[in-house]
Amino acid sequence: FNHQSLLAVRRMSAAARLALLVSDVSLDLPAEARNLNAEALHIPCCQTKMAGLFEQYRKSGLLLRVWGADAAADWQRLHGAVDCLIVDDAPEALRVLSSPCK
């Protein structure tokens, strides 16, 4: 997850699948990810509530994987809007997301 480590992996293998794991808001995370030839951004759930920032990420063309989404309301809000939800309780997330709408 360290940028220098990701660059070293890239030098070892052009085919390595990389993703940028972030917790801070940077000036241009999509550009940083592209500089590493990464395929995805792994962002914290709290950043999905920052409308302009989240839209920038969604429009980047990178896969968008959200970590720290541990509330049912977040799972429902993000389902279909991101490529992956990284959760602590996968069975409960699957139960909530597969339940019929009320």
C-alpha cells in the first residue's frame, strides 16, 4: 500500500494488479493511481459521503472499492454505485442486500 512498494512491484511485473489504498483526501487520487498503473482505488466509506470527491472517483474510470462500510444503510446506499464493498460482516451484508425492498 506504500507508494514506493507499489512502484517496486510494478517494476517487477507490468502485469501485477495494483490498487491504491487511501485514507486521506489527496489532491488527485485518480492521477496518483494512474501514475502507478493501478486498476482501482480503495477508499474509506466516509469519503463516499463527500459528494464532489466521490463523483470525481466514480468518473475516473478506475475500479472503486470501499472499505469500512459496516452499516446496513451504507451497504444499501453504495450497492451498485461501487465495484466492491469491503465489510467486516459479509454474511450480514449479503443478507441485507438480498432482502426484498420494503
